[in-house]
Amino acid sequence: MLTKPNIPRAVVEHLVREQVYQSMGLPLPATAAAPNPLVVNVSARHCHLSQATVEILFGKGHKLTPMKSLYMDGQYAAKETVTLVGPRSRVISNLRILGPSRDFDQVELAYTDAISLGFDIPVRASGDIEGTPGAMLMGPNGFFEMPNGVIRAMPHVHMHPDDADYYGVKHQDIMKMKVHGVCPVTFDGILVRVDKSFKLEVHIDTDEGNACGLKSDTFCELIK
């Protein structure tokens, strides 16, 4: 059974702000008039696997077991993990699989992970794995040699079409994100991904999150 994800602070603040302004009979200020709150999450190293690969690693007919719901509807961290073997024969054990299964295999690492393992990985959008390094995955039932698919995920924002209309962008546009706080940073090159199933959420990796000191209450804003 899936566990309900914690409600991000940005969502709570957005709802409270709407109620306060509504009770006062005042219009929302332009800076708070977005249809949905902006949630920024740090995406730790993980992998996405096809059902065929899941069965190679965990046994014929095996299905991923949901452990924890993620912010995006239908996405979850699975109970299953794998061991990733890098070019230097160094390993990352307990690499979490995110579900549900996809139609391709992909490992997403931070830059420091890649250096430690000996990978020279490109920054790519999810699914753009042609010409990327491969790796060996180990599970309780066997081994799988990925021919490619090890990447550093490009910072990106998931948007519902309503959000895209508000920000004046379209699928695969590029935006900036200003992170305020004690270590203010502006990220260039935030890839826009638009789909009716998406909630407004930015994903950056652990290196990027640590560099800007991102916390749950850090104010962030998207800039076209």
C-alpha cells in the first residue's frame, strides 16, 4: 500500500494565501496569482527500469512494490533496490527504483556520484539516452548489463497546461529558476515539460540542491 506523501510547504502556503486574500475581499497580488504552487524537490540518485529488466533482476513475473508515493500522481519509490557497478568497479548499493516501470532503462546520478564511480556522464533530459554510458546492475535474481542510459538529469520543471499558460511557455522551452535564501542562486537551463497529468514541480539533483542550500521553506521562483 502506498503511503501518502507529506504535503509540501509551498502547497500549504499557497492555499493559506488564497484563503486570506479571499476572506479580505482582495485580489491576489501578481506574484501570488499562479494557478498552482511551485514545488521544488531534490531528486536523489535513482533508476527507472522496464518490466523486462525488473524480471531479469528480481525474477520472472515480479512487479515493483510501491513503498512511498511521490508528489507527482501515480509515481512512487519502490521497495526494490539494485546495486550499480561503475567503470572503476566501485558500486552504489541500494539504488532505489522509481515506479511504475517504463519502456526503457535509465540511471540518474549526481555529478559527484559519477566521479566516484568513474562515469563520464552527460546532462540529458529523461529518456534521451542514445550515446550515453551503460552500466552493470545487480539484483537478487541476476545481473543486467545496460548498454546505455546512465545520465545526469537536466534540471527540469513539470507543468500542467494551465501552468504553462500562466508562465507563457510551452513544452521543451527553457526557463530560469531563482533560488532565494542564504545561498541565492539562479539556475539557467530549466527544461519545461508539459502534460495534463503533471503537477507544477521542479526537479534538481543533490549536488544542485546542496549548492544552493535548498530547504523546504526556501523561496523559489520561475523566470521566463
